[in-house]
Amino acid sequence: MKLIKSIEEMQKLADLWRRDGKEIAFVPTMGYLHEGHLALMRTAKSEGDVLVVSIFVNPIQFGPKEDYARYPRDLERDLRLAESVEVDVVFVPEVKDMYPEGFQTTVDVAELSKPLCGKSRPGHFRGVATVVTKLFNIVKPHVAVFGEKDFQQLAVIKRMVKDLNMDLRIIGHPIVREPDGLAMSSRNVYLSKEERYVALRLSQSLAIAKNLVKQSILDGAEILKAVTSHLCQDNALRLDYAELRDPDTLDEVSVISKPTLLAIAAFVGNTRLIDNCILNPAEAYTA
Amino acid sequence: MKLIKSIEEMQKLADLWRRDGKEIAFVPTMGYLHEGHLALMRTAKSEGDVLVVSIFVNPIQFGPKEDYARYPRDLERDLRLAESVEVDVVFVPEVKDMYPEGFQTTVDVAELSKPLCGKSRPGHFRGVATVVTKLFNIVKPHVAVFGEKDFQQLAVIKRMVKDLNMDLRIIGHPIVREPDGLAMSSRNVYLSKEERYVALRLSQSLAIAKNLVKQSILDGAEILKAVTSHLCQDNALRLDYAELRDPDTLDEVSVISKPTLLAIAAFVGNTRLIDNCILNPAEAYTA
């Protein structure tokens, strides 16, 4: 496994691979890898001939009051984990090379960036779209794999790739969960033991919603009422949003008549957590 | 020479060329080709193994009151001219394929898009940066050539390429002029015989400025006064701007102490014309 820090070196290697007819698979990450990342990497490995993983905590996708400075980092551990799933190259660029003086270009996916996390994190998806564009231009992948936990991010990137004619495939990977249901996230390390317990309400409320749909309760308001009353049973959790949206357009949905995204964001202590699932009316019992 | 209309076909051919180790040179145009375009093509031809020219009148870089609908078009003539300089592929995408339903992604070069033409044409450079990004992702060039007549456009694109790590070279080509000095432009066809004569004031005023610099007059206000008084000698010309700017940052310049951009935009009748030159204090006579 090779560690590359230089943008130019990465681009040259990508060119060489492409000249050799190699399919380049790519998983961009912010590091502090967990089993969710490794699952993306295994999928990516099976989709390409060579696998590049980037580790870059992207400053421009964090708001001024967010956790950029304290975001967990452990490169040595990350390299060991990447090696364990046979990553070919770990690309670890430096902030000063990614955002040199005079940097001023951004990529904006207008509509899909507005609701949900876009509302509480203004500029976040512009930062994501911009850094992903940069990474795609550096790694030159044929295929890139993103987790469905960041469902809106995946929707934004798919739209960007289509709109800007980026010539690669985007694959979404199902959420990977802890045995107790908590969606894996590098930010879970922030949680105290008590908060970790409260955090389970996110996945639990998704299960509640799925059960309602199974019982043919397809009214959005009713589902969201059940979800929020479980999430907000006490002040240990502060809800950011719980919403039903079209998985492609992210338009609001009031009745579950086709597969519909249920997306949740909530603060447990100072930690912002997100989770989601697709509610499928085809799974309703026809009694 | 091959005519390609399909985005996918263009991308596949670009991939094939790249696999074969061919250097792809690219000249994006809005068609209605003139000698200025052909000069860019000849330069591009000498920089690569294969030459692609795109012809696409890009709707999103025109303001609602601008000349998108009446912009001159003549594909047959353009194809003949392209063939004459041994273009390999003319890429002519359709608006519906470039901007399908749901399109919402834009590329913005914040600071360089603000002054000069950006002031009177809000959104123009966002439209340019977006379509050029798309065309680069479709044609996959190693090198692209742009005219220096659209100086700010060239500056915006250079910055975008650097900021987003697009792996290609951008070459600027000097302005090509008619024998009487008028900068070549597809829009010159709009001019009546009388307007055509008035339009000469743009290149004449550049010459006046250059002469002042040769005489060691380096004060910006003094130069601009001479320029505008020639341009605005009567109402046949309506000045949009005449400004001195740093060629890289486009910051305002008050004294010519290093090579400085003199940029002019003016309406002659309903036709908006632009022209520019670099004023170089090294060319002052040291008497």
C-alpha cells in the first residue's frame, strides 16, 4: 500500500493506471475509519482494479461553530485499517495544497443542498461538492463509493456528477450499524456512555416508522409524530429535523405512496448525529 | 473531420484517444467562427495530437435581456471553416442534453467574476465556468486554448482550473484584429456601417493609452481620462467601463508600475463590444 501526499503525484499515477486500462475505484473519507468505511472499501475493491482511499478533513464543509478543529484524527490507525482491506493508495493531501492562497472556486448543487442538513449547515454541501470535485479531478476514478448514511450528500453528488458530465459511476453503500443499531460514524467517539444510549433513539425511531408502514399507516404526519415523540421523550436529545422526502429530488412527501426517505438529525449533548431509512409502502402487510 | 452531437460518444472517443496516448487539444466556441477562432485552432493543433472544437451557444451565460436568441449561428459555414484548419472533431451538443430537466449545479469563481463584465452581466461568469467545466469533462482535453479578447473569462478559467485541480493546460491566444484594428468578434456582424466605424474607438483608445505609457505617463487617472474622452466624444458610443486592473487578480490599479490590464466594454447601438490590452511600463521611453 502506498501513501501519497502530493496532488501531482496522485494525478500522474492515475494517468498511468488509465493508460494501462486499469479501472480506478475511489472512496473519499475524512479518516478516523470505522467498519462503515471499510465496507465501502470492500465494495469499491470489487468494482475496480485499483483502490484509492483519500483521507482529508475538509475545512470548507464545516461551519464556523462546528467541530473541524476537534474532528477525530488518527492517521496511523487509519493506514493499518486501510491496509487490512487491501487499499492500493491512501491519498492524504494537505490543507495548504488543497486550498492555496487565492482559492475562490466552488461547486454548488442548488436545490438538493437546501433542505434537511443544508438548512442547519449553510454552505456545507457547497464545501462537499467542491472538495469531491477536486478529489475526482485528482484521483480520476471510474467509480466512487459513498455511504448512504449521508443520504443527502449522496444525492447531491449524484446530481453534481450528472449535471457536470463527470464521467464516473457513483455507488451508494447501505448504512453499516453497530450491533445495537447505532449508525457507524467517526463522531460516535464524542458520545459519553449515557449519550451513546440516548443516541439509539435515532435508529429505534426509524424502526418505529418502518413498523407503522408495515401496518399500512402511510400518513406522513402520523409517522413523523410517532418518530418525534420517541426521539424527544426527554431533553437528552435535541431534534434538528425528522422529515419525509423523495429520495431523488428531496421534495417533501406527505403520504408514503412510493419509496420515501425518512431522514433524522439530532443533537445528543454537543454531538450532531444523523440517520435515515427508506420507507417502502410495498412492505405494508396486505391483511 | 467528424461531427459529434452525443455527449457519451464524445466521452468514449476521448477515452480511446487517451488510452492510445494521444494528446487532446480543445477550443470551445459559440460558433459563427471567424479568423480569431481559427487562430486559436491553429495554436491548439500545434499543441496536441488531435483537435476538438465545440460549438455551443450556452444559454446560461446570457442574461435575460441579452442576445441569446439572436446570437449569430451558421453551422454549415462553421464546419467548412473548421475543416480548413484540420479540426478532427467538431462537437455540437444540444441544449436539452447539456441542461436536462432538474439541472441545478453551477461552478462559481467568486472574486474574479465580480468586477468588469461581471458587474454589468451578473451570472455571466458562473454560466461560463459551468459550461467550460462540463465541456472539459466531456472532451477530456490535455490543453485548451482561449482568446485573450475575453480577458476576464480567461482569468476566471485559469483560476477555476487551478482551484478545482483540473489536470490540463490553459493557453491564452493574443487578440486577432481586423486590418483597421477592430477586435474580431462574432458580434461584429450586428454592426451597421456607421456603427462599425464608431466601434474603432475601442482599439484606438487602447493605442492612445499605450502611447501615453510610452511617454512615461503612468498615472491611471490620467490614462483613463484620455481613453474615455476618445471613446465618449459623442453619444454614438455608450461606455460600460474602462478600467485598469491587475491581469492576475483583477484588482484595481491606480499607477502603472507593472504590466497592467486596460479593459474596455462599450455599447455601439445595441451591440456590446469589449477590447483590452496590457500596458507595460517597461515600454516607456527612458528619455
